[in-house]
Amino acid sequence: MDGRRLADEIIDALAREIAAAGSPPVCLATVVVADDPPSLANVAAKHRRAIDAGMRSRQVTLTSTSSSVDVDDAVMTLVDDASVHGVFIQLPLPATLDREHVLDLVPPDQDVDGLSERSMGRLMRGRSGHVPAAPLGVIRLLERYGVATAGRRVVVVGRSPAVGLSLSVALVGRGADATVTIAHRRSPDLAETCREADIVVAAAGSPRLIGRHHVRPGAAVVDLGVTRTPAGIVGDVDFDDVQAVAGAITPMPGGTGPMTIACLLQNTLTAARRQGAFR
């Protein structure tokens, strides 16, 4: 399941839609509080793709030693700017900052990554809001490559609110209608649990946790794990081992990562429309 190809399709469609509407100024703003190259590169990729989609982008970059007051001020400046439709907080934040407090500064209509308490509550209650970008990317990949979820068993390995839990909630919602089991690295008989699934989603942050003995022949496998090593990015799925038995599988990199960015931009366009800036 080629995430790069599908992300290009989505972003091209966004660009055409914005151009057809007269190119209104749809704006995504990001806040990054870091000095490390991976975080800065991740944000730069979001801005490049925003431009590809015909959007405007703004970035506020603060150092890892920035005070909570400085970070709050930066976020609120963007929130209060009527020209900004989506606000994205790059994670992780420094340990000196209260992650939940910073995320909760962004109101649900502008929370295009869907990670604040109010956004997650809307997802849980089935109310209108932005589905977190990484889980939404998984759902779009499954749809595009014809992997049915309705009536299927899904095992999500990983329980983070941003990915594992939110994806599980989205998959049991109306339209997806899957039967979901949430597992984790310490789950007893993890391989046996995964082999019962039609779809296995690995999101535990544990390199090559999932091997062929976790996967029933013909099952779909989605890798959301990202671990940076001297040799490059390593996913939670041992791709070479698993692809021999999986019916469909995402590569890492090139699978869910590009889709997360594409779905962040989809959410930004939706945000602009709900705020009356795009019709």
C-alpha cells in the first residue's frame, strides 16, 4: 500500500479544489519547539506539501529552552489570527512543557491534528471534528487499496492517545464498523492475538516488533512505528519477513508518513470551509 502515491493523489486533488474556488488563502500554521533536525525536517515537509496543495503556510520556531509563557503566546497569536485556519503543534515537546496544556490551547475548529482534549472527546462521542491525521491516513490507505473494515477483525498494537486509541475509536465508528482489539508490547500471547486479525496495525514504537508469526496469511498490515537508527528509519513491522505472508502491507518509510501529512492538509481545508473561508 503505497502511501507516497496516495498522498500525491490527495494533495493534487486539494490543489485542484482550491484553484477551482479561486485560490482562497487557506492557511496552515505550525509551532515547533525544538532544535533537533528530525523535528525541523518533519515540519519543513509539512510546509512543502502545503504549498503543493495550493495553501499558505506559516511557521513559528522556538528553541527547546523556551518558557511556557513564550510557547503559550506563540500558539495564541496564531489561534487569534483570523487568517489562520489550522494550527499544528509539532510533537514531541520538550519535557519542561506541559504537552496537554499546549495542545488544549488550540480550539477544535483549528485543531487540524485532532489531539486536544476537546477534539478527542468529539471523536469519542461521534461528533463533528477533525480525526487525528495519522489514524485518518490509515483509514484512507485501507479505503484506497480495497481493504474492507466493515465486519473485519482489527488488532491495533499500541495504545497512545494520538495514534492507537484514536485509530481504534475511528475504526469502530459508523462507516468503518470494524471489531477492534487494542494490544501492546506487554500483551500476553501477542502473536496469537494478531493472527486472529484481518488487519494488523503496528503503532507501538518498537522496531520490528511484528514478524511473520504475528500475521495470518492474507491479512493486511499497516506500520505506524517510527524509530530512527544510524541506518535509517525502522518501523514496527519487519517488512521483509512479513510481506511474504501479508495480503497487503505498508512500507516504512513511504507508507503512513506521507499520508499523515496529506490528511493534515485535508483537515486544514475542512477547517477553512467550516470557518467560512472556503466554499
